[in-house]
Amino acid sequence: MKRWFQSKTINTPSPVGALLSYLVLGFWALLILFPLYWLVITSFKISSQVAEGPFYIPFVDYQPSLDAWKYILVGDLSKDTLRNFTNTAIVAPVSALLALVFGTTAAYALVRFEYRPRVGAILTFIGCVLLSIFTISKGVPWQIALAVSAVVFFLLLQTIGRRFQRALGNNDIAFWMISQRMLPPIAVVIPIYILFQKLHLLDTYIALIITYVTSNLPIVIWLMRDYLNTIPIELEECAAIDGASRYRIFSSIVLPLAIPGLVATFLFVLVFTWNEYLLALFLSSAKIQTLPLTIAAQNATRGPQWWNMSVLILIMIVPVIVIAIVLERYITRGLLIGAVKG
Amino acid sequence: MDTKHEEFQHSRLHTIISSATDRLAGSVFILPTVLALLFLSIFPLIASLYVSLAKFDIAPGGFKFTFVGLKNYKELFTGSEGTHFLGKFAPSTPLTWIVFGVVVMALAVFLARYLLKGKVSMGGLMGRILLTIGLGLLSWMLVHTLWNGGRLGTASTTLVYVFVGIFFQYILGLGLALLTVQNLPGRRFFRVIFLLPMMITPVGVAYMFRMLTDTSKGPFTPIWQALGLIDFSWVNNAWGARTAILIGDVWQWTPFMFIVLVAALESQPTEPIEAATVDGANSWQIFQHITWPAILPVSMTLVLIRLIEAFKIVDLPNVMTNGGPGTATQSLTYHAYINWRALDLGASGAVAYMLLFLVTFFSMIFVNLIRQRTVEAL
């Protein structure tokens, strides 16, 4: 009787414990899968089948139809779908990759180099940004305003900036970078919109990619800094003694060692950029719309087109899941080492 | 002879160049990021501060901003937007005074303990005073808007989403992570399934939950009918609607907590647990004294990330309830978005800045007090 409650090894639960675990896990799996099941069956419904009340099992409750799938993939909406899918498939991986490149080099720099930016220089810089914004808002052309501010900045830096010798350290820089994630997108989206409008970049890949890269850099730095910290410095020192340059050390020693962390971080950022809605809503109007916007657009004047939405949501999940399954063995390993540090 | 000399010169030149580029490496590695962040974070931040202090008008040939000072903020706190942002305050009753009194007492004890410890620094004291004032005001607002007769404003609603949401996400994520690190056949299957919600676009999740919570056409209609709730749409009830949104939020973000906690639990060394089992510790004792301290630092980082992200909630209320009934489920981002849609960019900027202020306030408390203390205590 007693063996039902005893575990064989530390990590193996007792039979009763295993049964209870399976019950809880199964229940949660059901909670995850049922909404997805509902999406799948809704995608095979036509409008009357949704309107007349809940039908649960295709072929038993209702006759499934391929109308929505046809409408999205080959019918009226196929051109939009294809264009927006291509947009998403270009913007998301490119932004994720660029964010990874810049974020990782910055994270590496914060781990291995020492920076001492002076408070005086930072204050003068902020002052000059304020100056340029003020002059631009007064109607001065932005080229002139920026040039004048830059000149003022360098003059002040040489004179006043030198007087305040108090300096910040690497941790302050890291915290500053990470704190950029605290900015709610809604707080910065209006100036970004006006900025890209002035630069005639609205509704282009460049605008969306630049915005996504900057908004995801903090996450990359956050995750990669912990990860790179765990790589022993001795390896790099050996390479440096052998005469390798900083760049060579980074590309042929640090990067290969960091692959699990890079993959896990890439996946996180890819999921964020792939699914992003608010910034895309502001920055794209026709050409560069992404798939989340297509989903929202199905809530038309005739009410939400549930069947079309379901198809689109399913289309959007598939690539991410495929990538996630392909890279799955890296995820836990990648998070694992970074996670030890906390 | 000649060639040798040339070679020597060449290699010297090479070393000079490479050492010069090497010295630049520090800047090369970090500058792109710094410039990108300056370009698209600092500049918009300052610009939107100006927007929040100005009035936006459509002018011939575009638009113009007129500087109006703190008018937008004044409106937000005391003017027509006041009940929208802060909520409707119920009249104080003895009970609200008692609750508020308890909070103030706790804050006073916290301040007094810091002062009595003897290691008082100027910055530390200022920070703690600000914290006391901030938390005092927030609890005053929450006590009066949560009470009967009061109504939650967008600020309180956002706080409810953030704290209730993170609480459930963490508890569920931790529980599921503990279960799946056991040696059970099929645990990898469960892990993949549990990750799925995170992969779906938030707008998609929001529409999906709108389908599921529909009381006349959704899959749970028979249950509503059995309960006699068919005419009573729970999404039309303020707390019902908020619960629906919280369920969607917890559904989507528990996987994030889950996967990081699984990684943390798996990286734990097994020796201390083995030793404790030999000594006869039960599983609760093992969790309390070995596992929990080991995953605490990761948990703190995790909660901080979610804390920052959760304040930005907008898709779920926008899609599921359109912010309704009334303004009951609007979050701060949604509030700013509504003002933006009404072309009142100044008010929108003011709301966004208050949101930024709240996020920074809570992140600072978290980083400086809670995280430091728990991690140091180990």
C-alpha cells in the first residue's frame, strides 16, 4: 500500500503523485487547447453556422465548409493576405536579426569594456536636444536646427562639459538601456509618426524595421548580458595573448559559445515583432501592413468575420510554431545559463 | 635585404592600425545601440513631453502645436477627464479611513525602521519619502474607487490588471513548471503545448476570447443557460468584463513565466536535494529551503520584465469589450489611444506620460527595494 505514495528516485514522483500531476497538466493542456480547437472549427464555419449558436463537432453538429480558407487564400482577400504575409515575413525576421546583432555587441561591450560617460556631457547633450526640438517647433528648418545644436553641443562639451567630472559606470548604462523598455509605445508613437512623416518614410519597411529594432534592443541586451557574463574570460585572454584582435575574439570565440543564448533571444524577439500590432497600426497605412492588422481589419462594418479571423490567426501561428519546434532544444539551454545569473 | 625591410615596415604599420582599431573597439561595439536608442527613444520622449504640454490643432497646410503649459495635466486630474483617469471617488466612510489608516501606518513603520537603522543617506531618504507619498496617494485612490459608489478610473484599472494578472501568471507558471520538471513520460509534449499561447498575436488572442466569452453563440452557452445567465452578459458587468480580460491576459502570459522558470529549475544542482532527501526532508521543506531560494533571483527578473510589459496592456480591452461597459475596462494605453483617435494629442500625451510615470515608479520600487532585499537576503 505504502509504495503507491513513495517515489523511486528524487525526481520521479510516486504513482499517486504522478496521477495527480497528470490530472493538473492535462487540465491546463485542455485550457490551452480548447480555445485553439474552437479557432480551428470556427475557421471551417460559414456565417450562419456561427450566428445560429454554438456547434462543437464538425460533420456531427454542422457541415464544415472551406469558404473562409478559400476567401483568404485564393479568393478576394488572397492578394492582401499574401502581401501582408510577405511584409510580416520580411519585417519580423529582419528586425529580430538586426536587434540581435546590435544588442549582442552592446551587451558584450557592457560585459567586457569599461565606460565612464561624464554627467556633464550627458546634461549638455540633453540640453542640445531640447534646443533643437524647441527651434524646430518654432518653425526653423530641421537641417539648420540640428546643425546648430550639434555645433553648440561640441562647444559646450569642450568648455562646460569638462568641468563636471562625475562619471557613470557600465551598470548605469545598462540600466538606462533596459529602462527604454519602460516607455509605453503609446508615449513615443506620436513623435515617431511625425518624425517618419517628415522624413517621408511612413509606410515603408525602413520605418517599421527601425522602430522594431530599437524597441527590442533592450530585451536583447537584458537577456544577452546575463548570458555573456557566464562565458569564462580566460578563453578571451588566451586569444588576446595570441594576438587576436577584439573583433576576432568576439566573432570566433564569444559568438560560437553564445549560440544557445542567441537562439533563445532571437526566438523571443521574433515572436514579439511577428505579433506586434500598435506600432504597425500607426506606421503603416496601405503597402506595409502586417498580418495582425489584417486580423483586426476583419472586424468590419458587418461585424467581426469570425471565420476569416480564425483562418488568419491560424496562418499566423504556424510559422512561429515551426521555428519554435526546430529551435526548441536551444531554448531551454539558452535560457538556462542566462537564468542562473538572474 | 630590401624586401625584408619592407616586410618589417608593413607589419609595423599593420600593428599600429590594428591597435588603433582595437582601441576603437569599445566604441564600435556599443555606439550603434546608443545612437539607435537616442534616436528613437530619447528624442520621442522629449518631443512627446512637449506634445503633452501643448494643444494640437489642424492648421492650413498641416497641423500646429500651441504651448499651453500644464493645462492637459490639470484637466486630467481635476477637469472633465478627472473621473475618466482617476475614477469616481466614493465618499469616505469609517471603513475606508481604517483601510487607508492601516496603509499609512505600514508606510510610517517602513520609514521609521529605515531612520532607526542609522545608515541614512540623502538619496535613500528622498527615495523612501517619495515612495511613501506615492503609495499613500495611490492607496487613497484605490480605497475610494474600489468602494461601493466609487468607480475605477483608467489608472486604477491598469493597476488591477498588472498586479492581479502577474500574481496569477506567476503562481500558475511556477506550479506548472514544478510539475513538468518531474520525471514524467510525456513532459516534453506538455511543455510544447504550454508554450503555444505566447506565440499567438495579442490581437488574435483578444478576438479569440471575445468569441469564447460570447454568452449566446460562444462554446459555453449551455453553461450560461443552465445558470440562467443567458440575458445577463457578463461582459456587460464591470467586474465580469475585467475578469474576462484578466483571464485572457493570464492565458497568454503564463507561458512566459513557465518557460523561464522551467529553465531555472532545470539548472539547479541536484546534490543539495539528494542530501536533504537522505536527511529525511519532505518535499515541502525541500521546496522551501532549497528550490525557492535557488529560483528567487530569476523570479525577480521575470516579475520585473512582466511588470514593465503588463502596464502596456491594450489589445485585450480594445477588442474584447471596447473598453466598456462605460470606461470600466479601459487601460491607460487604451485611454491615450482614445484621446489620440479624437485628435486630442495633448491629452493623449499627458495620459501616456502619467503611464510612464507609474511604470517608472513601480519599477524603481521593485529594483531598489524588493529585488535588492530578497536577493541580498540569500
